[in-house]
Amino acid sequence: MNAKRRRCVNVPTANARIHGEVTNVATSSGWGFAWAVVLGVAVIGVLGYTFYKYRVRRYMDSEIRAIMAQYMPLGNEGEIPVHGSHGDI
């Protein structure tokens, strides 16, 4: 009986082992690339959302100030000038 038992392996894997090649390089680098893309999209999404919220908040603040200025003077704008005097009456 043969002292060494032989395993059944497929031919491309056996050739790769004989020649010292790494067989799973494509799959491992593929997953790394996929994770990099997913993380990149997530980071861009978070930055875009933050920028959008900042712009919307700034725009809404200016709109609210403009509307409120029509009804009451704001502290930093001073008094609203009156265009006529009632001294002649």
C-alpha cells in the first residue's frame, strides 16, 4: 500500500501550487475594491448631506429674517425709516 495518500484536486489549482502562484488574488482584491467603493460612496453621501443641510439652514434663516423684517425691525438692522413727517398738520 502506498504510504502517501493522494488528494483529488483540480488541475488549475494543482498547477498553481506547483508554480507557486496565488489562486485567490482576484477574489481578495475584488472584495477590497468593492469595500473601497462602498465606503467612498458612503463618505461622499455624508458630506453631501451635511453640505446640503448647512445650505438649506442658511437659506431658511435668511428667508425668515427677511419675512420678520417686514413686520418688526430686527435688533441689528436698526429702526425702519419713516418717509414723511406729521409736523405740518
